Amino acid sequence: MSILEEIVDFAAALPPHRALAGLDFGEKTIGVAVSDRLRSVATPLETIRRKKFTLDAEALLAIVEAREIGGLVLGLPRNMDGTEGPRCQSTRAFARNLSRLTDLPITFWDERLSTVAAERALLEADTSRKRRNEVIDHVAAGYILQGALDRLRNL
């Protein structure tokens, strides 16, 4: 099992000089962001339209391979009071299923407000509503990944 709850354990399991991927896992989409090899900057990449797990995992693992990703950070959508609801359970289930298909270390990052921050940034950039809907998930994934990268840098 390559799921590591603690960011410190995740950091210890990461291969050197490999980029990370951040995922914003939703009911209909998976937003994907990637870091550079130095793990300093998260860049929104794309949004995968969810179909069924095997196809979603295939699309994700293709990105992992093409970009030589060394670890995955999944946004964990906790409730505002810090408790975990049904969305956290489905994110954890996705991580468990994914961990059976890859040896990559996987961790979670508290994603509260990442979509709000992404929405605000897109509004400030004067992005059209149609374009915001197209990019919101991978921009949110960028916020999730950047939060984890900043934390990793300060360990």
C-alpha cells in the first residue's frame, strides 16, 4: 500500500528529481496539475472527464508516465469543521484503487477552499464563465498541489 497519510512519510518515499501531480477529484471530473522536477511550482495541466474507474486510472497513469511523475497528491475535501464526509470517502476509495495499479507514493492534502481560490483567481483574470467551467478543476488541482509543495519545502 503506497498511501501515506503524513506528508513527512510521503516526502521520505518520494524518488529524487521527479515531478509530482496534484489531483482535484470530483464526481464528474478529475483536475490534474503537475510540478516541475524541483517541486517548486504547480502548473494546472488538464481535466479528465470521469467515465469509469479503469478508464479514469488509465488516463491518469498515461499522464504519470509521460511526465515521469514521482508521487500523487489528492485533494481531500474535508468539511469546514475538519470532519470527513462522503466526498472524502470516495476520494480515499479512489486512492486505494489507484494504489493497486501503481507503486507511486500517494498522499492527501486538505483542499478546503481550493476551488474558491481558483474561482477567485479566474474571476480576477476576467475569464469568461464558459472558460472558467472548462479550467476550474485543474486550476483547483494547481492550488492543492502548490499547498503540498510549499509544505514539502518547509519540512
